[in-house]
Amino acid sequence: MLAGPMPGQIKANGASVWVRTLAPSKVEVRIDNEEGNLVFGPVYTTEETDLSAVVEVDGLKPAIKYAYKVIVNGKTISPEVEQTIMTLPEDNQSEEVKIAFGEFTFLPSDKDPAVVFRLVGEDGQNLFEKTVRKSELTP
């Protein structure tokens, strides 16, 4: 149902979450915190958007780590690792920042397309890698 949600365009009060699905879908992002549940979206992936969409997340507090979940067609997707957004500090404040790079591969011409999720450490070694095929996600 889902290929690699990826946060980007991180700001002090939010971020964008990029999502690619395996079929046209309704996508939302949910953040559960001490203030309650925040739901962002919906946005829709279509064939015209190459099954991609960006969910804008805003109204967050600066310099806070938020766990988030992606909801596709009303179903919460359970990742194998925690998905988080770390908001930036407010203007004129500094903190140590670490950047992580991710990668996924999607071949729509394949009869059973695969998505590869990979997390690479500072030393260049793979910390996590998981390949998921479309047939594993859909009946």
C-alpha cells in the first residue's frame, strides 16, 4: 500500500511528508502527542502524480521530536522502525543537527514492483534494509 514515507522541508513549526503508494490512494499523517491527535491531509495519490503526494504538517513546536504514522485509505501503516520528524530550533537558536539519507527503488514496469527501504549510518554502513514487494502488501 505504501512506499517509503520521507519527511523533508523541515521547519521550526512543521515539515512535509512525501509518500508514494502502490495504487491511487487517500493519504493522511497522524501525530499523537500530549496535546492529542493531530491529523494532516488528506492528500490523494493518482496516476497523474506518479502515485506520489506530499502531506504538509504544521502547527508543531520548535526543537521537538514527533513520532508520526501514515494512514492510507483509512488504514494506519505500521512501520518496522519509528518514523519521526525533528523540528528545527527557533530562529537565532542553535542545536546540533544530524542528517540521514534514505533511498527507495520502485519499478512500475515490473509485474511485482519492489520498494527497498535503506537507512545508512554515518560510517556509510547499512543500519537497516528491507525490501517489500507489491504482492506482499495487497491481496
